[in-house]
Amino acid sequence: MPLDESRSDRSQADRVKVELFHSACPHDCPSTCALEVERLDAKTIGRVRGAADNPYTSGVICAKVARYAERIHHPDRLLTPLRRVGEKGTGKEAFEPLSWDDALDEVAERLLQAEQALGAETVWPYFYAGTMGLVQRDGIERLRHVKRYSRQHSTFCITLSDAGWNAGAGVKRGVDALEMADSDLIVVWGTNPVNTQVNVMTHIARARKERGAKLVVVDPYRNATAKQADMHLMVNPGTDGALACAVMHVLFKEGYADRAYMAKYTDVPDELERHLESRTPAWAAAITGLDIEEIVAFAHLYGQTKRSFLRLGYGFSRSRNGAVQMHAASCLPAVTGAWQHLGGGALYANSALYGIDSTLIMGLDRLDKNVRVLDQSRIGAILTGDPDDLGDGPPVTALFIQNTNPMNVAPDLMKVREGFARDDLFTCVHEQFLTETAQMADIVLPATTFLEHDDMYTAGGHTFFQVTKQVIEPVGAARPNHWVHCELAKRLGAEHPGFEMSAWELIDTTLKASGYPDAETIWQGHWEDRSLPFDDAHFLTGFGHDDGKFHFKPDWSALGPLHHALPEMPDHYDIIDQTTPEHPYRLVTAPSRNYLNSSFAETKTSIDKEGRPEAQIHPDACAELGLAAEELVRIGNHQASVVVHVRPFAGVQVNTVIIEGIWPNKAFIEGIGINALISADRGQPNGGAVFHDTAVWMKAA
């Protein structure tokens, strides 16, 4: 519903009526901001603002979403279905327009032909988090399960961090983010909220202003958040577990451990203390690159502060040892008993708060667990026929892709390119722009943005559930994901009640099945707060394991099949891509401020603000390599090499190099993007992409 029907930012001379509509940000970010959107007319939006009356968003959103009109009304939006008539990867000139009916008929025909030739598993619906809306994102699973197409293990983002958090806490939730305002110490570990969750900084700022709270940042470089910190622990990539263990060593040794709390709420505190006796600050300093004094100072600060809040991010888990690192860090508040205090404890993500029954949306009633599962991060190996990935099933000869851009964002990018170039591979991409993946497609379908369809949203970073309605008409002939699923289902003979419903009917039916108010009620109220009582949110009524305890000694075998050799207790698990004389540097591909994965990389303002890909290299390393600012450096490993400009930067350890942002491949000097260097190795125990775990060499280009 319109929030205000009279607001305008224009002068009186050209004043137009502006309606303000409630919505929610759909992008892959824990904040899932509550929004107020200016609608100038039925087809046009103006500014986008954060909802001032939402306690978490609190009127603040990132600049890239605030200027969403630049994206939604971009001249390069896809406006009509396209058929490829030229070579793959050669841009707009390789396509001709066609009608929706013809496009869908052709897609259905090609999928049916593939299925008839090699069986249903030869078709792989492939998607991720370009939208986080439950209907528009997850409905592709309903099509998959009804047709018995190959399943997907979604491993780009949270697989490693989920395993690490659940190893200790047993359930994916934590302290309400609003409690940061009541904290005396906030530790931001493995995330850069200035770039990726700006609302976190709002609540940190309040705690610093009103309580004099301290901010500690643990991250391999002095990012925008670390620059605001009272203490920055600049660890070597992949060594956060060693830091956590050394801090706990000090907590036990110097009397900061809450033994009464641990006796009641944790599994093996005495065994943990014995295990940590050898994990001294000196031991950790040699691994992390930190000074002993830094580690001890952090341990003292953390131990002395009862209201200590750990805001744990995904970044430090995107490593071969990422799950172990997350588990080790999450042990800290269990050692000090910080969970007992207002503003104390930890938050990784709050997904378990919502309890949405996704059976109807995802077609879980038609799920056949005998259908093979393919690893999203291994798409390069899968498309190039790796038998270890394909198992006993057929090659993948047909892809239907939504909400992701694997030709840009997937690991092992050179192999991904090789796979998409196959002449026998049929690819349909449903997208908002002609991405690098869409340029490899046979059929491209124009997709709506979040303001052009109905949907509903959970969140990772707060407790509010949101329902949204379409604000403007679809641009051109763009159509929502759900509409495409239903139209393809008709042509493919896929029958399910979800295909007979509108998106709004799906939302309403799902909410009723999940014990929520109806969709209209939540939409009218803008959101539904799912926060828990204090004792539940702080696990004082028990953690998520059957015994109700936090597990210092996790059962890794319950969290994934790749559990062998994982350490029994928190530790530095030394399986990272180690530096060697041939590969003496470690590469971290951190998020940028103006791009979100590959989204917003098409808007002029974001491009202008980001400029170009740059390698942030310590001045001493630059001197050793004979590199100066603005010069070109070639960075490589056994997979590939890329060429970028040099930016000398003292806020990084000498053996670490940082390249921010997932840039289009064409933004690099030789047209090869940074993910060409990233391994598609599976993290333990349940897979997961290792985007920040890469040893490289560097030389002047």
C-alpha cells in the first residue's frame, strides 16, 4: 500500500505526485533492508530509502540500492526474449528477438529432447541468490523435483559457515542484532559491513556513542570497517582458528573463563582447557602473523567485557578450513559465558527463526532423493565431464539458469568457460541483463526485478519477515521467475498445485501452512517480527543439540560426508593453500562497496565509483617485485593468470594481496576475471567454495 501519496523532492514548478511504497531489498545480503520506494508513475520509480520505522534498517540503506532507479531503468535491461543466431559470447549482435510463446516452446522442446535422449538427469536447473525472495528464487526447485532433473548442492556462500556454526551451537540463529546497541565490545570477524551490511555499522555507532563500546575487527586487511576500529587484528588468510584458540588459551589461563556457565551449558570444558594448553599466543603469532602482544590484548579486552558481541561473517569461512575456523571463533562466548548478558553472545545468521514450510514453493513433496546431486561450485568440472562429479549419471546437456552468473562468479573460471562453449550444450538463461552467462545461452528470457513482482523474504542479519507486492509494471516484456516456471511446466507436462497458483496465492498458502498471519496482514503491517524471548535467543534454555549444550567437541560426521580428518576440538586446521617459493603470496577476493556479487556491475555510478580492478599489495612486496602504483602486475597460479593495476597498500600483510569485487571479466586487462585463479576444491565437511584460499605468484606484467 502507498505509505504517503503527496511527497515530492521536485521544485514547485515541475512538481509531480509521488507515491511511497513499502518493499524489501532482495539482494544477497544479511540485512534484507525494509525499503520505502518512490513511484513516479505506473512504470517508473524514483529514489529508494531505508524504512525509518523498521528498528533494524532504521532509515539506512547502502548507496547502490538507494540509486536502484539507475538499475531498474537501465538502457541495457533485457526487454524481449532472444534467440542466439551467432557465436557464443559475442554480445547483443549474436541474438535475434522472438515472442515469449516461441521462446518457451523452444526451451521446452530442447529440454524434452535432452531428457528423451539421456534421461531427466541430463537437465540441470541452476540458480542462486540473485534474488532472496522465497517464491521467485526457490520455485525453480519445484520444477526440478517434479521433472526429476539433477539436483543442486548450493555451495557458493554459506555451506562452510553453516557447518562451522552448527557444529557448536546446533541451530542457525543467534542474538538479535539490535542488541549490539547494548554491547560494550563488538567484534566484527570475517566481514566488512561498511561494504556489505551498512546497517550493522549503524547499531555499532549507537553503542560507541551511548556506551563507549569498543570495536574490534578481525580481517586480513585494513578494509573500510577496520579503518573505524579501536583494534584491528590483521591475520594471515585462513588462520583465524589459531587466533581463536590462543585467545581461549589466555581466557582459561588468566581466569576469564566462566567455569560455572560452561559446566551447565557446554559439553567438554575440561577437555577443551587441556587441549588449549599448547595453543599459546606465541604459537598463534607464528601462524597468524600477529604480534603476541596483539593477541593477548584482545584476549584481555574480550575476557574483561561481559557484554561482548561477536558479529561473525561468511568471509573467513570461505577457505578449505573454513568450517573449523567458524567453529573455533564461535566458541569464545561459550568460554566467557557472554551469552548470559544483554548485548553479549554472537550472531552469525538468524535463518532458523522463521520456520517457513517450503513444501509448496519448492515441490518438496515430489523430491526424489535418488536423483543425483551436482555441486554448484563444481560447474566447470561438471560441464567438462568430470566422472567424479557426474557419478553414474549422464553428462549435463541442458541448463536452465536463473538468478546467477556462473561465467563470472563461479570458481575455476577457465573450466567454466570451456564447459559453456560446448556445441552439444543447450542453455537457457532468464536474466535482467545480458550477462556473460546470458551471452553463452541459446535462449535468453527477460526477467523482472524485485519491484516488478510479488514475493516474501526472511533475513540472516535480523528478525523481521517481510511480504512485498509489485510496485511498478514489468519493464518491457520482462516476466517473473514464477510465471516462467508455470509456463514451462505446462509445456513440459509437469503437474503440481504450485504451478496453478499466482505468486501471491503461493505466498498466502505457504504462510498459513507455516503458522503465520495471512499475506495481506503482513503486507499491510510491512513486516512480522520473529524475535525470541531473551532466554531463548541467548540459548539459556539450551543450544540446538539434543543435549542442549554448546559443543566444543563437534560431531562433524553429522554435518557432511567430507568429515574425515577434521579436528576433534577447536584448532588451526592446516589444510589451506599454503604459500611456497613458487606461490609466495595469498590472494583474498573480498567484496567491493558498489557491486554485490555481479549485480550493479552494469550501472554507471557503480562503475565510476569502483574505477577498475586493482591489486592491493604491501609496499615492501611492491619494492621486492619492482612494482609502482598504476603499473601492471600479473598474478597467477597453476590454473591461470590475470593482469591488473597495482595499488600499494600498507594495510595488508606483506604476503597477502587483496582484489576487491567480482568484476566482469572484460574489466580485466586480458579479459580474464579473478575467479580464474580460484580453486573449485570442496571445503570440509559438506563442500563449499574456497574463494579466499588461494596461493599465487606475482610479477611485473
